[in-house]
Amino acid sequence: MSTGEEPSQAQQGDAVAGAAATVARSPDFLIVGHQKCGTTALYMMLSQHPQVFMPDVKEPWYFARELRAPFDKPSMRNRPNTLEDYLSLFADARADQVAGEASPQMVRSHLAAQEIAELRPDARIVVLLREPAAFLRSLHLQFVSTHIEDEPDLGKALELEESRRHGDQLPSRSLSPQSLLYSDHVRYAEQLQRLHDAFPREQVLVLIYEEFRRDNMATLRQVLEFLGVDPDAPIEPVETKKLEDVRSMRLHQLRRAIRKAGLNPASRGRVVKALDALPPRALTGDSISAAFRRVAYRPQRPADDELMLELRRRFKPQVEAAGEYLGRDLVTLWGYDRIS
């Protein structure tokens, strides 16, 4: 029964605090891209900071739905489809921590920035950019390694872009065909504009991969200051593993099939046939697994200088546009001033 009395300010404050306590934690910051630009190393280094909470799921990709692979399964922890499942990733964040996540490639999305802003208009956004030719070479190697791409030659993969844009010549096993439109990845000025349309510039930190590689700790300090946490906390630098080249696409694809099939009788038959095809010396004095890897893969080869120069010429306008947008001389930083 109502007493007709208005609640006191203290009671109102308690009610607000109680309501706030029931609200699920959401990310205070997001690392949005790109892949092969230091996002994994930054995620791992931030995870060491006592005032930063990073979920054990890297790349949940809740936002940027148009870039995600279609899902036949219900919402999963590592790929949440519902807001409730996404927010559950941050449930263990303490009140004295800033919570964040790293989903590279969200910067390419036409939808993600606005969706993030609707959830957290005060969120801080971290972007990493890399010199386009080296970036696309590394990205292509990653896509071949993870079976998104089935064309092992970067030059040929780039030539397939227009066909793939229209849904043709796509890899049969690729779950992310949009990712194979390589030129779209380096439209840096357009991507940054979308972020700035959704967030004030002071909430967006743009990092350069080459500077991060040159001095991990200086860049990390910049990020920590941006997030408002102790920049002097002891953190160990992280060096991620260098990708191998795929020597044999057939064996590379067979390895994936074996993993998915769990070595059932049919899979064992394919393994036997594959091993029978290996040179006898490959199986001498070594384990079968190591022999398989040695024949299927090789250390990463140097970049094709001619192709790299061709790509730099092609993407110089993108570099100029991004530098002008940011007010930074990316042309000189990335060596494009030497390209006619």
C-alpha cells in the first residue's frame, strides 16, 4: 500500500545502484582491426594487465554480421549470436577493470561501428593499420593456412577479385567469401570515416603496425594511457609465430579433412594413400606427423619484389588518402614516396 511519500534521495540512489548492478557488463573498448597487424600480440599483452579484462575468447565477432560466416549452429560462446551470450564474455570483469575484446576485421564492416555505438556510445576503439602490400601478402598467407583461400599464389588470388565479387570462382570450403576481396581491406580512409561517423575522434586510437613492431612497449604505453589504466604495469612483450608457406594444397586440405573427420576408417584410408605418395626419404628417421608437415609445408619464402612493387603502385592512392585523412605522412612512413 502506498504511503503517499516520495522516496528520499538516498533511496533513489540505492534503487539506481541496484538496477545498475543487474545490468550485464559490456566492453569498454574494442580492438577492431586489421588482421595480421598486431591485434593478437596486443590482445595478449593487454591480457597481462591487472586493470584490464580481456575474455579468453578472442575474435567473438558479434558485430559486423555481414562479414561473418553463416551459422547453422545455435549461438556459441566463441561465436555469440545473441547479445546475452556476447555480454556473458565480460561477466567476470571486476569493477576496477576496463573490459575489452579484439575482433579484427570489424573495421571493414559497414554496420559494426554504429552497432557498437548503440551499445556503448562511450566505448574506446583501437585500430591497427599496416602498409597495404605487406599486409595483403600476410593476410593471403593466413587465409590459405585457414582454408578461406584455395589459391596459393597472391597475384592470381588478386586477379580473381572481380569474379569473386559476383559470386564466381569462390573456394568450395570458404566460409568467408567477403574476405577474399583483398582490395576492400585497404580502403583505410573509408573505414576510418565510418568509425568517426559513429564515435568522436578522441575515442578512436589509430596505431601503425610498423611502429608497434619497432617498439612494442612504446605503442602499448600509448594504448594503456588511451584506456586510462596504469601505463607502467609490468607486461612482457609478445612475439607471435610466423606463418609457414603451404607447399602442397592437396596435403594441406587433406590435413583439414582429417581433423574434421576425427580419423574415422575413411579418413585413415586417405591418410595411407597420402603417405604412400610421400618420397621414401621423407619417412626416414622421423615421425609420420613431422614427415607430413615437412612435405606439406615450408618456411615462409621472401616476398616477390615485382609483385610487391606492383601492389604498392596500385594502392598508393589509398595510402595518400589515409595519410591525408589522419594528418600523417604515411606515404613517407611506408616508403611510397619512392614509388612513381
